[in-house]
Amino acid sequence: MTAPPTAPAAQQPATPRPEHHPDSPVSIHALTVAYHRRPVLWDVDVDIRPGRLVAIVGPNGAGKSTLIRACLGLIPAATGSVDFWGGPYEDARDRVGYVPQRDEVDWDFPVSALDVVCMGRYAKIGWFRRVSRAHKDAAHACLDKVGMAGFANRQISQLSGGQQQRVFLARALAQEADLYFMDEPLAGVDAATERAIVQILGDLRDAGKTVVCVHHDLQTIERYFDDVILLNMRVVGAGPVREVFTEENLRKTYGGRLTLLEQAGHAMATQAQ
């Protein structure tokens, strides 16, 4: 029997684990994920509050995407568990939407933008059933929300990167979920697409939804998000941006990456003016 991975002493949690609340959309309990017996996430323990925009932030290789994928059961955990509203993911699957990174998607698959968005309706349609006019209308409405109404019949391979990202966001909206996981939804998009996506995220929050995003731009954390999870294999800090997104926590998260810290410090100073 293979022994569980052993983390270095420096990776042990510095503070007691928070109490998990059954109303939390996501409660992550002592989650460890390992590749080839090497921990990628170690003893992650955090609650995500309902109705919040939450950023997962950390350096490359910190385990940000792995955390989302482990929560959704897309990769196995070595130890720990994840609860959704106090229960297993299988019981909440229809309430959870997911927007993967663009490089995880086969953009050469021969489907239209409308087809992709209709996939978000499958839980309501039922597998192998015909997509009704009402569901197509709902999908069209979601494309309209992301500014892609005029591209419904366009093959996804013919769309730009920003347009493809909008289509996958529309697919998530079509699911009408209560909780959304998004893996770098703003990566590589143009300024107009970024503004559109941020507006949609705010609308989801205002409607009582919870959105958890892997995010890489430290300069926009304070403007775009309510809460932040600072991650570098383990959780350095988690909670409201104004309390957790501090220079001290950033140094703990990024170590010697001073360029990133300087950018973050400049952003904080700008916001304080």
C-alpha cells in the first residue's frame, strides 16, 4: 500500500481550521492533492461565502486550477473532502456551473456557438432529447447577455479567443446555476470582453449567485472581487479582500517575486487615493 504524500514542515497550516457552515456553497475540508506522490495542494481548508465574487490567486504552479478541478471531482484527492451546501457534489451537480480554461477545450469540434450554449441546458432538457424552441430561446438570450447574439450560428473554431470565452460564459449562464467555478475567465481577452465579463460576474453576484474565479491580475483584485483566497500549495489567507489582500500575505504567497508585489502595492496605493 502506497504511503500518503508527506509535506514539508513549512507547509503545515499556521492557524486552526475555520468552522464549516452548512449554508456555505463550498466547504473544503483538509484537501490534499498529489501528482506522483508529490503534493500539489496540501491540507486546504476554507469556506466560500454565498453571494460573493471570489478570486483564487497565487503564483504559477500554486495549485489554483487544481483546486477547482478537485472540487468538481475532475481529479482525485489524496485526502480530504469538499461539501456543496453541506452535501456531496453529486447532490448539487445541477446547481454548479464550470467555465474551464480555453486551452482545455477542443475548438475544432464542429459545433456552433448556439450548440455550445444549449449544452448548458442539458440538465433541464435531458440527455438525448431534442432541444426545444424554449431552450433555444433561452440559449439565444444568454448569447445576447454576453454580446454574442449575432454569432449564434458561427462555428466556434471561427471565433476569436475573446469570443470563444464569451460563448463558454454564455453556456454557464444557460445552466442557471447557483455556484460558478471559472478558470481564468479574463485571461487573454481584449478590454471590451473583460469589461463585459466583469459586468456579468457582478450581475450574477447581485442575483445571489456565488462565483469563484482563478485570477492572475493582482492589480484588479480590489476592483473586481469581494473575497480572495491566496494560495501557494496551501491557503495563506482567505476572506474579504480588504482584510486578506495585504502586502504581508502577498509576500507569504509569492515569496521573492518582487515584481508582482510591486505591481500589487502600486494597485493598492492607487485605490487608496
